[in-house]
Amino acid sequence: MTSRNHGFSLFELLAAMAIAAIVMVIAGPPVASTLAKISFRKEVNGVMAQVRGWKLLAVSKGKPVTILFDKDAVIVQLGQEEGERTPLREGVTLALEPDRLLFSPEGWATPATIEISSKERHRTLRIDPLTGQPRKI
């Protein structure tokens, strides 16, 4: 009777693990950088969507919407009501110039720029005063 060996030897498993470790060491940093870039791009697109939502809120409710940025939150005021605070994600900072952004019920906005920063990444959005829409610059 002949016996067949099934499976891999210990040497073959160790060699495969060593090759996988080498590939991970070489490919790890570029993959991590790409993931950070994608995450920041997602954050910027989220802020742009929020800006569009604030404009839509002003138009749909027929009241002005005022936006303020705190060091750790965004404050949204509808008309004269108390502002609603939304905390920022950890590691993300937002800066608004000037310190207030106003969306009118007619659809226009005060001219403003929003600076989005996360670690070494940075992006600027400009709010068009006629349309109230954000644009990347």
C-alpha cells in the first residue's frame, strides 16, 4: 500500500508566511497612505453635503440658517432658535472665515471659506454667495 501525504510541510508554511510578511512590509505604507487620502476625501465630501443641506434647510423652512464653528462642534441656528451642536469627528478641524456663514431663505449665502484639516491633509472650500453652493479650491 502506498500512503499519500496531504497538506503542507512546516517548512512550506514558514516560507509562505515569510513571503507574505515581506510583501506586507513593502506594500503597507503606500496602502495606509491611500486609505488616509480616501478617508480625508470622504470627510471633505461630507462637509460639502452638509453645506448643501444647510442651504436647503434655509430655503425649505423659509428662515435664515446661521452656521458657526466651535473648536469641537458645528453650530446650526435656524432663524432665532437655539443652535444645534453637532460634534466634529476626532482628528478633523474646521475653520470658517468669516466666523459666521448665513444662508438666506432665497438661496444666497454670505461669502465664506471653510478650511478642513486632518493631520497632514488640508482642503479649502469656498461658498459661492449667489448660489450658496460649496466649491473646492
